[in-house]
Amino acid sequence: MANSIKPFEELTLADDFMFYQVMQDDEICIGVLERLLKIKIDHIERQELQKEIKPYYQTKYIKLDVYVKNDDKIYDIEIQNEDMDELPKRVRYYQSMIDSNELLKGMEYRLLPESIIIFICTGDPFGKGLPQYSFKNVCLEEKELILQDESTKYFFNSDAADKATDIEIRAFLDYIKNKRPTDNFTNTIDLAVNKVKTDESLRGIYMCEPIRIQDAKWAARVEAARNLLRMNKLSHEEIAQAANLPLKKVQELAEEIAAEKEQKK
């Protein structure tokens, strides 16, 4: 398993594991937000790094790389180096899950915080050659009319770093692309990256990550099979195929569910 993943020593900020570790530093996290969004932030509250949101057992969960609050605003920052074609609908799903997580049952819609979702991409997500793409919901008939839902999505394209007119954004995107610091802030990030690489405990966590991923996928398939068995509408063979599980495992789960029903009688 270890040989099938990128060597720990070769990780860069563009790799999900490294991005997650480096962004635990509040100063770096605030610095990234301030530079990309051109705002000033005095503090952030950690909602949870790589927070998992799964409001219902039937729904697909999402794992957010960096999920923080500042007063009445929510920021989700993601590093993206593949699957660019799925980004628009992925962002749509992320937005719905974030809103569901923030708005507890019975709360008024007006209490939803402003949300800003940022994807830092190692490729061009829309093929227009821009270093930055910013989206708000606008009226098709009246372009000046913006839907005041207080949600904004940003996509930054490191491939077009040299086209960024803002010096700070250009330096950050260039670091993502070339792994070479060109100003004080990217030098701070580079030092943090190198510090992670010297941490043997983090090396161990990284090497075990693929095992955890496989375990999570297996657990999700098992749970899906359990749900299908409880519905009692498909054969064991059909469930095994739908959940991508061995038939023997589905039969074992069926026996467990039957035993649970007996105990409840």
C-alpha cells in the first residue's frame, strides 16, 4: 500500500495531506484568506480541519480541508489537483451540506452565516486561462441584480499564476505551481512544509492514510448493504452487486439483521 502513494518527502502544498497540516497554523490560514480575498481578518474560529459533514446516514458525506469561521462568515478552503470536470456540482453539494450543518432544525433562514467556498486548483477548472474565477448568483434578465443569498465561490488557477495582476495572489499561486517561495509569506509556508516533512509522527499518519480510506469505503459499502437488506426489496445477489461486496458478506449481514430483529421481539 505504501508504495502506491506519493513518497512523504515529495509532498507539496498542493497535496491534500500537506495542505491540511500546514493550514493548521492560524497565521498561515488567515494569511491565505487575506491574500486571496483581499480582506482583513483579525481572528478565526476553528470549526474543524477536514471536518466531515453527513447530516443523514443515506447521504454522501463530505470532508472539508479547512473549515473556519470569522464573526458571521464561514470559509471553506479546498486544494484541488484532479477531477476538475466535477467541480461545479461538487461545489453545489458542498454548499448544501454546509448550510444544512449550520442551520439547526427550527432555526430561521436569516441566521445562515455568509459562506465563502474557495478552491485552489493546480489546473484550469474552466479552461478560460484566468488566474481567478469568482461566482455569485445573478439574475439572467438583469445582470446587475444579485441574489442576496450571501454565498460566493472562488476558484484560483495556479497554472495561470503569471497572469495574476495582484502581486500577493501571483506569488501564492506561483508557489503552488513551482514549489518555490518568492516573498515573505510563501517563504513562511515553505518553512512550514519542510517542518511537516521532518515530523516522523506525521509520516506515520500519512502512510496509514490509504488504509483508513479503504476502511472508510468498506464501511460505507457495508452500511449501504445493511440499508438495502432492511428495505427487503432486492435479492442478496443484487445487493452484493449494488454495494460492491462479496455475496458471503451480504449473507452474513442478513443473518445479523435477522438476529437483531429476533432480539427485539
